[in-house]
Amino acid sequence: MKQSQLFCKTNKPALSRVEGNKSAETESVSADLLARAGFVDQLMAGVYTFLPLGFRVVKNIENVVRKNMVDAGGQEILMPVLQPKENWTTTGRWNTLDVLFKVKGSGDKEYALGPTHEEVVSPLAKKFVFSYKDLPFSVFQIQTKFRDELRAKSGILRTREFLMKDLYSFHASQEDLDKYYDKMIKVYFNIFKELGIGKETYLTLASGGTFSRYSHEFQMLTEAGEDLIYICNKCKTAINKEIKAENPACPNCSSDSFQEKKAVEVGNIFKLGTKYALPFDLKYKDQYGQDKPVIMGCYGIGISRAMGAVVEANHDEKGIVWPKEIAPFAVHLIGLGEDKKVKATSQKIYQELQKENIQVLYDDRQDKSAGEKFAEADLIGIPYRVIVSEKTLAKNSLEIKERNKSAAKLIKVKDLIKLLKLK
């Protein structure tokens, strides 16, 4: 991609940075940086357009999550956003779920815009599950969700329309669900490690509802977070605010020493039991021919929220520092000056990188100074910056700098591809 052709542009510093203001939309670092760097654009409160750079990051996050879900045995499907009222009245949530968007259709038809998909996946499974031999299995999707949040805030950390991965597992026994649930905890931590937020993310005990003592949230520490968690100083087990009163001591090691931290939830897993199987009469016949209710689990990760969380955890005073696995491009190639040799060499390197399938953003703009280009490169946060200039070419070299390091170094032009492939 040539930067001169890039649809989006970087913006001036947000008012909150310049004047010390703190509005609902710029009260988080990620909201500020993602808007200024041209990754997202706000349509209205809680609703965002993902611009070309942001869309590339979202797709890279999706790919990390998708690979881990498939490796864990999940089969990908895509369920409808528009859902019939009848399914929601069957579970009793039409009148009890306060964030449910309700839509009136023609005649007296009413629908829900899906905030979650238990009301779809449970009757779906009923069409294919008959015997214990059909279990276990798991299906997942990456789908747009809608929740009528009372107050959308912090950019894409809390929105009314968002991308989410939700996986549902189906089991014949509680023991089988428990085993899969524990497996998914490890899978989730692997995902957050790949996304670059593993060190800041804590497995956090939350209320388990009717069918289990606890569910688990994955909470990433950030001052922009709305959640409060309590981290055990001894074993690092975390507990969320809603159940802390019931646990004056750590449920894992009995220590009563905690540290309070602000965090944002980037994922959750829940043992649903038969809560959504029974309303839809989702049953199977066991080996003795007896009807038994299917036991379910659900496992969610906010894809678009994760993008904001990554920025909260990976930035400096100059801008975003994208982890290599999800960066919009691997290399930011910058040509400086109007020298013909610089232009020709930059174009040749750009073509070679593309040929080698190395994702590259080429700053070919002639109306920007070196200082402006460097500042924008730091703001956008691509892992490697490669500079082509008369000065570097005089030494038959290029300047390369990693975004998360302060020092740059010279390398020979012919060694660039080899170096990047080793990385």
C-alpha cells in the first residue's frame, strides 16, 4: 500500500491532550491514538467505522483467535444477527435483558438484534444432536453484536456495536464440560499472549450463576478500564468486584492480601449447564436410550475491544506500538527527498517486499517533511521503519529501526529481505 493513496489520514492531537480536557470519547489512550492515527472513525456514540489500517488489524486479531479456536476443535459457523422474538421469550430474556435492542418489522413482527447467540445456537444444535455419539462438539463464530449500553465510552473499549468471537460447546456430562473448560483457559491465555496483552491479563473469578460456583473473566489491567479487580498478592488469583464481598480471603490460597486494580474485560468463559438446553428441549439419548439434557459452555472474546486493549498495553508518548502478529503492516518504508536514486530504490524495495509477501506501507508522499513522516510513522506504530535517503544510499545502505526500540542501524540494501524474514 502506498501511503499517498491511503484513504485515511492522521489527525491533529485530540483536544483532551492539548487542553487537558477529558471527554467520554477521549478518556482512554486507545480512543485518542486510534482516532488520531487513522484506524477508526466515530459515526455516533458507541459506533465506529474501521478504516483501512484498523480493518487490517481487526482481521489479524480475528486470524489469531480463529486459529486457536480451530486448534481447540471448534468448527466455524456464522449465525444471524436478526433473531426472532419467540426465541428470546422462550428463554425469558426478552423482558429481562436490559441491553437488548428490539426491532419492529412489518405487521406485528418483533425481532432482537443479537447481543449474544444462545437463543440461536441452542435450537440449531437440536437439529443435529440425537445421541450421545453426536457429543461433544463445539462451534464458534466471529460476528457483529449489538448491546444498548447505557453509556458508551473509551472509544472501542465500550461500544453498542462490536465484533465478538463466541464459541459454544456441547457435552453429555459435566465432567466432559469441565475438562474442555479447563482446556479453554489455556487456549485463551495463548491468544492473549499472541495479541501482546498476556502479561497484563488476569484470569478473574466472577459469579457462576445457577450452575457453577464461578465463571471466569479475562481482565486486562488498564486505567481506562471500568472494572475493579482484586489480585491476590500471594498467588495472583484475581476476583472481580461483584463477588469480592463473598471472598474476604483468596479462594485459591486463603491469603487476605489483595491489590485493587482497574481493568477491562477482554474475554469470558462460562459453564452454562442446561440453562439454554432445557428451554429448547435440547436433549440426547444416552447409551441406555434415556433422554438427557445437553450440557453447554460458552466462551467469548471481544475482537474489536481487544484491538483497543492492545493499544492500551502497547504505546508510548509518540503513539502506538503494534505487536508484530497483528500490526496492519510489517514494514513502514519511507523515502526521503526528491533524489531520483532514492525514488527508484524505494520503489524497487517496495516491489521486492510485496513479491516476498512482506506486508508494507510505503510512504511515497512528496509533500511531507522527514520530521512529519517520522512522527506519523511513530503514531501509526508499524513494527519496522525502513528509511531510504541520499545519506543511506551513499553507503549502499538503508536505515532500519524497530518501533519498540530507540536505536536505529544501517543495513545493506541486499540484506533487508533476509533480515525481515528472520524476524
